[in-house]
Amino acid sequence: MLLRHKVAIVTGGWTGIGKAIGTNLARNGARVAIASRNPAHLEAAKADFEKLGLPFLGLPMDLRKKEDIQRTVASALSLGVTPEQFKEQAVAGVPIRRFLAPDEVAELVCYLASDLAKGITGQAINICGGQTML
């Protein structure tokens, strides 16, 4: 699966874009934690995940409270990654300090040419491994 061994925390409840992101991440193999201030959103997410046969971890969280964020990250670590692995995933914008392989660029092109990217139009995507272009 595309996202096997990945962990994601989806914030913002279980509506709209957050719902679509959480569902698609889980369908693609990620272990997903859904975080929301609203208990009803967590219950709805749980029901949806169960209908799809996907594992579920719902976490009450208020993004305005640092202690809630820390508790949520600690709980997400229970999904089977080490703190180091979680940190590696979180620092995706840090330069990777190497040239990109041609296949890495080709994968983006294939995605953009597919129906999966039908909502993306007129964008300049800087595929640079995190390097800053001047």
C-alpha cells in the first residue's frame, strides 16, 4: 500500500476536506488518528471507519491548547511508530540534501496526469527536495 508504515493526525473534525483526507489516507494504508474538539465528529468518524473496515483512533483535541497537542501526538505514537519516526515524517519540508532521482519527478508527473489530480489546475509545483530556489 502507498502509505504503509505512515502515521497521520487529521485535525479539524470529521467534515468536508478533513473527512476526505482521513478516509483516503486510511484506505491507502496509513494509520490515521482523527482529532477534533467535537465529540460528535469523533463518533461519526468512528462509525465511518468501522463501516469501511478501517482501524480507528479518535482523539479529543483543541488546537489552541499546547497540552492537547502534546497529548494527541503521544497518543498517535501508540499507532506503532517511534518518536524518531514520527519526527522524520513531520519534518518533510527540511531539505533532503541530495539530488532527486528521475523516478521521483516522474511519479509526480504521473499523479498530475491522472484523474486523482483533476482538482489541480494551473499550478507551479516546486519539486526540489526541500531546497530553496533563489
